[in-house]
Amino acid sequence: MRGVIYVTDLGDGLGWNGSMPEPRRYALRIVVQQLGEPERYRLIAYSDAAVYRPLEFTSRAAIVSALRHLVADADENLLPAPEEAVRSRIVYTADVEVAELQLRDAGLTR
């Protein structure tokens, strides 16, 4: 059986600090490439301290979904309309500051 401690008086000297520490923030440059096909994209993220594994997506909706975790107000208008016959090209870049949770939700790992 596990014991449970109930704290009813925060001033009782137990040393509990009710404030949560601020999550660590990471300054990143993100780059989205269109990979020579209308619905293939690569998400690249890096900083001076780290490079994250690139992610590849097979639809515009999927890349926008990942970007929503990293860029405030991201929607499909963020990226230009896909071109049919195009070589690999950069279609979006941004400098962002994100928390660890945002990186994980977007699927980015080192």
C-alpha cells in the first residue's frame, strides 16, 4: 500500500515551492524544403548547439501539422502552393524559440 501526503497549509514549513520552473527554451532555425515532388517536404531544425534529425513528410497537411507545434499561427498559407515539376527548393524558413515539449510534439530529435 502506498502512502499519500496531503498538504493543506502551504505555510507549514514543509519546504514545498508551488511554482513550477520555467521550461527550457531552445532558439532554432527551421527550414522547410519541397523535395522535387508536389507533396514531399523535409523539415530541418538546427541551432549553434544542436542539429536535429530531418523529418520527411508526404503531404502538405502533414508538414503544416508539424509546423503548428513550432510556429505560432501556422496554417497552410504559410507555405507557397506546391509546384509540379520543381527541383528541391526551400519554401519556408524561420527563427523560433521553442520548449522541449514543442520539439517532441513536432517529432524533432537529435
